[in-house]
Amino acid sequence: MAGRGAEHVVAAIGPTTLEQSIKATAIEGQITTIGWLPTDVSTINYAALNMSLTKLRVIFAGSRAQFSAMNRAITQNQLKPVIGRIFPFEEAKTAYRYYEEAQPFGKVIIRGL
């Protein structure tokens, strides 16, 4: 990346972390936040966000009770994920390209070291 910044930042948002994530993201990169942006504190530098062409995406993860209920349902129904393709860690860029271009059915896995 040679100082370009991260292509994709995944952030658990707090009042000051979004600003740091914007600064750490490459031009035309993406920030995915888990949870929601705080409404009582506004420290977002909108000029920096706009100039970087960064995409901001929010994912709501649900409550702990919902997480527990989901895991019980998975166990009781013996649900298994559909795996489309597995890539070794060294081919992570190829895996991301495959995911974006092929629109696979099933999970695309990047196996760790």
C-alpha cells in the first residue's frame, strides 16, 4: 500500500474513531462501521470525508440477546454455511476480486496463515 491508506476499514464506532478511520482510509476506500454513529458528538470532518471519496457503510449488528437467539437457531437447525470457494491467505487480493466480479453463490473464504 506504500502509504496510500487502507482499502477497507472496519470500525467499532466511538466518538473519536470515525475521524481516525477517515484519515487511515485510501482514496476511494470504504469504511464499514459496526453499530451506529453517535448523535450527541459530532467530530466528523466532512471535508476530509468528501475529499477522500470514501464510502461510509453502517452495519447494525443487533443486541447480545439477538446474537444468542441466532446461535441457538443455528445449532438447533444444524445450519451450515454454503462455501463457494476457499483461497489461501497469499491470494487474498485474488479472492476479493473474485468476490466482486464473479458474484459467487456461497461464502468466499480466505484461509489464515
